[in-house]
Amino acid sequence: MSATKGWRSWLTTTDHKRIGLLYFWTAFVFFLIGGLEALIIRAQLARPGNTVVSAETFNQLFTMHGTTMVFLALMPLSAAFFNYIVPLQIGARDVAFPRLNAFSYWVFVLGGLLLNASWLLPHHPAPDAGWFGYANLTSREFSPGPNIDFWLLGLQILGVASLAAGFNFIVTILNLRAPGMKMMRLPVFSWMTLVTSFLIITAFPVITVALVLLMFDRFFGTHFYLTSAGGDPVLWQHLFWIFGHPEVYILILPAMGIVSEVLPTFARKPLFGYTVVVYSGVLIGFMGWGVWSHHMFSVGLGPIADSVFSATTMLIAVPTGVKIFNWLATLWGGQIRATSALHFAVGFIALFTIGGLSGVMHASPPADLQQTDTYFVVAHIHYVLFGGTVFGLFAGMYYWWPKMTGRLLGERLGKLHFWLMFVGMNLAFFPMHFIGLLGMPRRIYTYAPELGVAKLNLVSTVGAFLIGASILVFLINVWRTRKRGKVAGNDPWGGATLEWTIPSPPPPHNFDVIPTVASRLPRWSMTQLTAIPEGAELGKPHAPAGSWWPLVAACGLPVLALAPLTHTLWVAFLGAAILITGIYRWAFEPFEV
Amino acid sequence: MAPAAAAAHHTSLGLDSRKMAFWAFIGSECLLFASLISTYLIYKGRSLVGPYPDILNIPFTSISTFDLLMSSLMMVLALAAVQRGDLKWAKVWLFLTALLGMFFLAGQVYEFTSFVHEGLTLQRNLFGATFFVLTGTHGAHVTVGVIWLLTLWSRALRGKLGKANALTVEICGLYWHFVDVVWIVIFTVVYLIQ
Amino acid sequence: MRESPAGEHAHPTAGVYLRVAAVLVILTVIEVGVFYVPAFHPVLVPTLLILSAVKFTLVVMFYMHLKMDSRFFTFLFGGPLLLAMVMTMGLMFLFGAFVLKR
């Protein structure tokens, strides 16, 4: 299996760079699908009493938009960068478990396909109970069709992918650093990847249980979330949000890490308060576990619970705010080069701050009682997730595109992309603050003209389509860059970290010689990158061949999921057999890292 | 088993990558079982109809508990044997560990079927649902452990379990002891504290 | 496989393992005894929790070798374990487990 060309080499690859690219393109396609779902939603809401889609289809659209964006677009886009960039930043040849890495990717693709396959069946039974699937709407009684089954099975499969990646990156970052790369010399993006990975391995088991209990209710007649036997639907909400709140930090921390890399490079100045930024990220990770019931202020948890979660939620704004001040201080007094990447990073700061402010407003239970379940919350989540995560991810794309492809994305188109997206995003989501406070609830497929939100909704729709246009600009940029983009050398930006010391794109083995690091900014203190250490072997180190078994094992999971979907037991045995065979062959295959 | 390639290179913390990954996995499993145990505790006493926890057979389950504790002892003895290259005793202890594990599973099957006969099913009430899902998940973990142990045992039978493979036995041991430790919690929280 | 230097130190002997096993058995006997002896029922819950915690700790520290291994593994396991316990307590509180019955 020494081929590096051809489709088979991609199916069997265990190279973190290739896996990163696979994640990127797959996630971007899902991002486009989720975006399309959003555009249809916005078309429907552009006018009161509109009839673009039925109410049932609308429910499916907002459910799939949320589920797709969170699990199939944003998380995997972050994973694309974890995969490609982290080993380079820490001075490693690959991740700790390359085949497990491939397994994560294949499970992700298959899970995403399973989830979206629901669109293709007759009467398109796509999930339709919201991305957070509240009980008892998700019970067999109120959701008799396969919609929720696709949802819960798809999410369980995706959870496996995320967990595997979490373990992989924890070990990689802790154990595979180059000599001299102490933890407090680690680039902030790699630090945030580490914190995110810990959040993943602790939060995902909780939603796994929540989904298992839902599966038992729907398939085996239990009453975990059903009141008829004494169960409590609120249990679902607790379990979901115990996962769900760490999940939003899983979504934002990588983008914060990217911003922490981009700003110093284009301000030609080290990150202000590196230590504080790192500790804040760690603190956000811990504190993120203590706020979950702020999603439940209207449930009637009682004054003690409400007060406690209100306080913890307000407290978590502190480390977040600290980061923002550090980023601003990084820019202050720097030699600014206004590249597209920097535009997106600065845009992140502004837009995420706005999202953070509406978030603090939610932290007050009495205020939240008016805001919750209205478009005010939709405004908040999109400022932090679109203005935050998506802008951060695009900053990463413009920043690391040359490293991954060897060519620079066009700057003119990049800036056009930025401005269209920035204006579009604010047009789309700022009015939602008002729309929500004027009384428009979430998740309704139409509204009456008397509510007085028609004009604002129209503005929002225009903004959404502007965002769509900006994405087209990006895609044009990507297409043109393939053959006509400016060729990037090792280091087109003058970056400080190790990924800029090697060719663009890097050779399979990354580093000819693993560097010894003596500072936090190895490339900016070039004299610190020591000469070739004694005893180091030169020449091209062997890069591992690929393996079929991660893909085979991954295939077992959707087959397993087909059993409940088709109500046939033997399919489960087939799926288990494929999974076990894949695992055994994987375990006993000779594989040199 | 293929040599632990991840350990062949120098590592930043001087710790084996596979062992590190496995401790992280065990940490993650704490959250899994805690969610199930929390669900059990939340719904304790809320069943609208019986059978209730007095159906639990403490003497019988105490024997299951001893069984699992002893299997942990067998496991550490198996690891010690592999670490000193003693293939003969490695085979013995690995097999005994697996055997005790299978006795535990047999006990669970007996317990579950007798409960069903007495009217406690998944669907009957919250006690049935939470009990069977919690102990069933634990039982599924034991099953995976038994398969893992028997795989190692069959490697040993073919002479392929030497000192160089001690790490894989150690990791299997970590899994097995963790499953035992989860049972210690379940035995106390479900059976003894009613 | 090269032995990792900062990894394990002296292995416990079989004697240590057997003594741990004996203690585990004794503790289990006491647990079951506490369950059956009515005089202990007022302190049933704390007693059982403490006894099982001791068993848990013994298995983890000696059989899983955590006492002798790198403290980092203790952190990798202990962190999520603590989180899990706090989460369980939190959920129990939220569902009314710690409300004084009138």
C-alpha cells in the first residue's frame, strides 16, 4: 500500500494532512447544505403568510439546519484544522493514532450521510423536532415516523467520531511535542484544541446516554421521558444541555484559537498576555460545565437553581472578556497588515462581542423569560456561532490555505467575501434582536402581519442571501486559486510558529528533522531554532502506509443503525460483524507509526 | 499483537501513548456511567407500580460481587505473569479471569430472567427501565471485556503473548478493573442503598 | 516495546495483590452485614458510601496501578471522575433529592 495517488490512497490514508483535507471538503459541502436550508427558511419568513414550504417541511429545515451546522459543518471544519495544523505546530510527524484518526473521519462522513439520507426517502422524513430534540415531542406517540430515529442514530454515530478524535488529540498534544516544546510554548490554537478535546470526551458520553434513553423509549417501550409512568421530560433537557453547553464551547474555542494565531501574525507582534489567554481558555472549559440550566430558565426549576445558574453564567463572561481585551491589546501598536485573514479575525472580535453581550442579557432569568424561545436567542446564537465560529474558521482558511495547498487565496476576492459576509450577517441577524423582543417566537413557519415584524424579517432575508453571495465569492476565489493563485513558499506571512518552517504543502513526513524548540515563537527567534541536533538522522523518514481497516470498521456503524431503521434484527448482527472484523484486522495489522 | 509502535518513540511526557489514551477513555466512561446512575437515582422511588427494589436478591448479588472482585485479582496475576514472561501462568490466570467474567454474566442473565418472570420488565415501570439499562450497559461492558480476555488468551495459547505484549495485557486489565469498579458503585447504590 | 522511564516503578508483589483481595472481600462482607443488621440502618447510607469508596480506591490504586504510576494518569482519571460526581450531585439536587421532607 505504498501508492499516494489514486482514489484508493485516499480511502486508506492515515496521513493527518490528507485526513484534514477530507474533513475540510466534506464539512464544507455540509456547510453549503446547511446554508441552503437556511436560505429556504429565510425565503419562507421573508413575508407573513408565505407559502414557500409547508409547516412540516419548515420544521425539518430548521432542525436539519441546526443539526447540520453544529455537527456536520462547524465541528468538522474545526477538526480539519486540528488534523492538518496541530501536528505541524507541535513539531510532530502525525497524530498519536493515525488509523483512529482515519476512523473518525469515515465515521463522520457515514453519520452525516445517514442523517441526510432522510431527505431522500419518500415524503422526506427528515428530523423535525429541533436540533435539541426536546422530549416528549420526540416520543413515538408524537413523532411516529422515522424522522427522530434518523436523528438519534445519526447523532450516536457522529458521537463516536468525535470521541475518537478527542482521545487522539489529547494524546497527540500531550505526548508528541517536539523537544523543547513545553506546554507554555504551545501555540494557542493547539492549546484550544487540547481544551476542546477534553470537553468532547467528557460531554459526549452524556448525550450518548440521553440518546440511548430516547432510543429505548422509542423502540423498547420504556418511559424515561414519558410522564405516563412517572418519567420526566425535563430529564432530557438536563442531559441534553449538560452536553449542549460544553458543546458550544467546543464550537467556539477552536475559532478563538485561530484568532489568537492570526492576530499576532498580522500585527507583527506576539499575542498579548499569552499565559492569560491560555488559562482563560482552560477556565472557560471548566466553567462551561456549570452553566447548563441557563437554557432552562423557563422550565420552573425553582429560585435556587435559577440563581445559581444565573451567577455561573455571568461569571463565565469574565474569562471570555479577558480574551477579548488581550486580542485588542495584541493589535494595539502593532504593524497591521490588513489581509483577508485579519479582516475575518477582527470581524470575529466585533461580532462575537455583540453575541456575548446578548448572552449576558440571557443570563438574567427574569430577562430571559422574555427572550427565551424568541428570535432574540436566534440573534445571540448566530452572532456567536456565525460571527464567531464561522468568521474564525474563515480567518483560518485564508491564513492556512497557502500552507495546505501551496497557493495563496486572492486578496481582492477575499476582502469582497469579507465585506459581503459582514454586511450580510449583520443585516440577517441584527434585526432578530428586535424581531424577538417584539414577540416573534422561534421555530414558527409563518407569522401574522399584525405582529409588525414583516419588514425586519425581509431585511433579515436579504442579509441571508447576501451571505450566500459572499460564499459564492469565496468559492470563486478557491476555484481561481487552484491554478492561478500566487505560489506560497514556506512562510508567506512571516508567521511565528513551526508550521511555517516547512514547505507548502508539507511533505508526507512533515519535518526532515524534528526541530528543537527554545521559545514560544520559534520562527521569530530563528536563532533559537537550534541547528541539526546530534545524532539526528537526516533524509526522508518513512511515512506510514495506509490501512483499509478504519474504513471497514466505520462502515459497521451505519449498518448497525439500519437495523432499528428497518426493524430487522439480522442487520444489527451484520453491522456488528463488520465492525468487529474491522477492529480485529486493525488490531493485528502490522503498522509502524 | 503488533508491537505498541506508539511507545517505540520518545514521548513528551515519557508516558506510553496507548496507556494515556486508555486512561482518558476510562475518564470518559465515568461520565457515561454517571449519567446512567444519575438517571437511576433521579427516578428512584418514582415508579407508579411495582415490582419495587425489594425484588433485588442481595445474597445472590453479593456472590456476583465477590466473583468480580476475584476476577480482578486473577487479572493482576495474569499481568504479573506476562510481565515476567511466564506464558504458562499467563494462560491460566487470563482464562480464569474470563471464566469468572462469564460466571458474572451468567448470574446477570439468571437475575434478569427471574426478574422478568416476577413481572419486572423494561416497560413495566421506571425501576425496570433504569435498572435494566444501567446494569445492562454494565453487562455489555463485561461482555466486551470477556471477549478481549479470550482474545488475549488465544494469543497466549499460540505462544504470542510475551513480555513485549505486556502493555496490551495491562490495558485490558485497566478496562477489566474499571468494569469491576463500576460494579462496586452499582452494587452499593442500586442494591444496598434502597 | 521500550519501557517508558517515567512510567511504572516497582511492581507490587503477588502478596500485595492477595492482601488487597482479602481486604476487598472483608469490606464486602461488612457492607452486606450493614445492610442486614437493623442497628446500622440510621447510618446505612454514609457507611456504605464510605466502604464502597474505599474498595473503589483500593482497586484503582493497586490493581490499576495508579498509586505507583505517573500522577498524570491520576489527573486524567480523577478529573472526569470528580466532574461525574459533581454532575450526579447536581442532577440529584435539581430533581429534589436533597429537599427536607416535611
